Amino acid sequence: MQVGDRVFYPMHGAGVISGVESCEVLGENKDYFVLKMPMGNLKVMIPQDNVENLGLREIISRDQVEDIRTVLKDKPERVLGSWNKRFHAILERMKKGDILDVAAVMRNLSLQDRHRKISSGERRLMDLARQMLVSELVYACDKTPAEVEQWIDDQLERKSA
């Protein structure tokens, strides 16, 4: 990975590697990728020597967008158990950084919320999953966030119709 690459960082979303900075942390100098995250206008620094362990990966290809469409249209999965167990299961799934899992989480929670209101914790995860999905699709499809959000909503509407 290098400066200018479009990447996805689990639990944060997609961004661009805008540079490399050296920083001293706990007396040790390390080089960090600096990610510019357009969603939320964040700047995130990731140690270059730990990129694989943190799940940083390239943005999906345009061809893989069809896989996301399929996931969004699939039958929702029902996670059983207390809200606390559901929350932690969903969180673990999202931490992996697989965009298809993120799409499934967003689909499951948003469709569940239409029928029976979800907990505030689950709502935060749904919003985070949506933000992560939108940020990646903006780069994969070269669309605006508003266009991507409308596309996601259209896929989910077809599912509930």
C-alpha cells in the first residue's frame, strides 16, 4: 500500500492514504499511514508494520458491488438472545472488515427496525454499518454519498416490498 491508495479500515470505513508520518510513541519511532476519511472528515494514523493485523485492505472492485446488492436483497438473518449478546455478536462481525458482513448487518438491523424498534446500541451499530458501507461504495462506484445512500435504500425497499 502506498500514498494515494483507496483503502478500507474496519470500524471506520473507506479513505485515502494521504501520506506517511513518523511519530515517536512510548520512546519508539514508527512510520504511520495517514488516512483521510471523508465520512466524518477524520484523520486516522495506522502503523505501517501492523497493517495486516488491523484489517486495512483495498477498496472492493466495481464488480463486487453486485455481491453487496445480493446481500442487501437477501432474507434477513435473525440474531437471537438478549440485546447485549446480539450487540456483541454484531460488533465482532463488523470488526472483521468484510464489506459483505457489514452490508448484512446493516440490512438485518434496518429491516428489523422497521418491524420492531431496535435498541439504541444496535441503532448505533446500524448507523456505523451504513456509514462504512456508504464510504466504501462511494469509492467503488465513483458516486456521491447521497447517490449511494439512495441506491442502498432502493435495494432495501425492494426487499421489504
